[in-house]
Amino acid sequence: CSTVEAVIADGVLKEKDFPVVTSFHCLEHVAAPVEFVRDLLRLTAPGGKLFLSTPYSPMSLETDWFDVMNHPPHHMTRWNLRAYRRLAEILGVKMRHFAPPARPAEQARQALRLRNHGPNVVVPPITMLRDMLLQLPWFISVWRKLVKRARQNQNGGSDVILIELTAP
């Protein structure tokens, strides 16, 4: 357990030594994200790439499910394109983003499963079909919200995002 700053100071890692640096699902857990990314960029060679991945906020499930793990003290910060663009601006780096395509019907099915059965529960397909039929108006309402979210969202409605920052 250490910090990037400490391992550079200790000589364990060298500044500007890596053509690619990655940090997947870490950024949302740190209290000082700008400083954390700045330190990761210190490790990245000039013109090299820093890849960051986080949940995309707000996530599709947040319309009907409160996930305590998506709030402090577990997730200290929340990330979307606006936040990432501001981060890139603050750091003076170029940014690109990537996201898998959203599937609103699958996202609505997951919302229904969470609503009826809670997290981490395997639900047989026949039970899900029954739930969907019994709660069809609710399911359609959620599905419509998610279709709209996918159209309006700059990352296509995905619940995760990958960011590429180019080191100066």
C-alpha cells in the first residue's frame, strides 16, 4: 500500500517511464482525483496514454434502485463526460472516450430484478418473465426512461466509460 508519489520518490517507479498506464475502477474511490491522475500522468511517457475506467454517473439502475456502494465512503466521486472533460482541461491533456453500447431492455430487466429480488440473487428466467408480465407498466416506463437516457447521454447510455488521456 502506497501512493504513486511515494513509489516515484522511493525509486520503485520512474517518471515518464511507461508508454501506457491504466487505472480501472479506482478513480471513483480516491478523495483527491485530480492529484491522483496528475501522479499517474507523471509515470506516463510523453505522448503516452493513460486509460481510466469508472462507472458512468448516473448509472441506469439509479432511477429505481439506491445502491449504497455508489456513494461515499465507497465511491468518493462520480464520473461522467462533463467531469472527465473538466479533468482533462485542468490537467491540460487531450481526451477521448469509449463506451460499450447500452442495451435499455437489459438494463430495465436488471432494474426489475433488483427491485423485486435485491442484489446478488440469481433469478430463474421464468420468474423474471412472470415479474415482467405482472409489472409490465412499470417495466415499460423504466425501459422508456433508459431509451431516452441512451439517446441523450453522450456515452450512449452505458453504465461504464473508458477514458484515454494523452500525456503532454
